Amino acid sequence: HFRGNVLERQPSYVATGKDWENPSMVKFKVVRNPYYRAVSSYTHFIRSTSSNQSFEEYLVSLLEKNPSNLSSHELTVRDYHSKPQHNKFDKSINHIVKVENIEKDLKLIDYRCKTSLYDSYLAVKNTDSHIMIKDRSITDYVGKKEGEFFRLPNREFLIPDYQYFYNETSRKLVERLYDDDIKYFNYEWPFV
């Protein structure tokens, strides 16, 4: 949760429309591989609700709701976490920071912009409360398992490696939901 743990600790400033058009202002965006992000969004959803939806059911519900078409005052926490990352302002972004390369990308921004984002990131790197226990013993497809399958006593969750949430159906659902993100941010299928 780079936004909450790092960016919100920086001096506060709300960008204006003129800022977005100003070529001298540095603008960067943090994005995540949509295939990982979809699973993360789902696990966040089942942790914060009593829903028993499977991963596939969750993806279908997102496609039906289409969070990218909602105005910001209509978005729920779930929608923000699952909303496509690409938007109309992306053409004015100077740097794309990929979560998968976050340390390298933050160092580059720090070097170019004389900031200390990387140091701020390191200070909170291992304090993320959203980290779940990974169960390496699960090696079968879990995309149709209900949310209850992942819940343990004491509000803990046991999550298999993200690749086991996918089959051809769930992969295609994510590609429909995040087609623009996959293309614009140059992401590929991460699991071989």
C-alpha cells in the first residue's frame, strides 16, 4: 500500500488541472500487474466483507458493474481497489512506477527529481497489514472456491500462490476487465 504508507506521509498537495498540463511538474503513477492486482482486489474484498463469492464470481460481478464508468462519488472501497488503472491523465505522466519494479523505479525518480520516495518506501516496506499467509501446499486451481475456503480462525487468511487463481476462464475475465491497463502499461501474462 504505497499510497497510504508512503505518499500520504509526504507533504500534502492536491494537483490542479493546470498542474496536469504543466510540463515542468513531475508526475508519476504507481501501477500493478493486472493479473496480480485482480487477485489482490479479490482477497481484499473477501477479507473486508462476509461475501463468499469465488474469484470467478467476483470478476464477473466487476465486469457487470464496470467500475471504470462510475464517478468517484459512486465508488466504494472495493471499486477503488479494482478500478482499471489507466485514465485520461496518463498521457501527462512522466514516470510509471510498476509495483513489480518498485525499488528500481523509485530510485530513478529520486535521482531525477531529488526526492526521497525510496527511503520512505523502505521505512514502511514490511509493515503492510494487508500481507497474507501464503500457502505453498495448495497447487490446484482455486478460482471457483468460495471465500470461506481462504478464511482461518482469528481473522487470518491463507492464500495460495496467485497463479492458482487462474484458469483460461478467469484469465480471459481479467483481460476483459483490464484490457487497457494490460496494453497501456505493457503487461504480459506473468505465469508460465
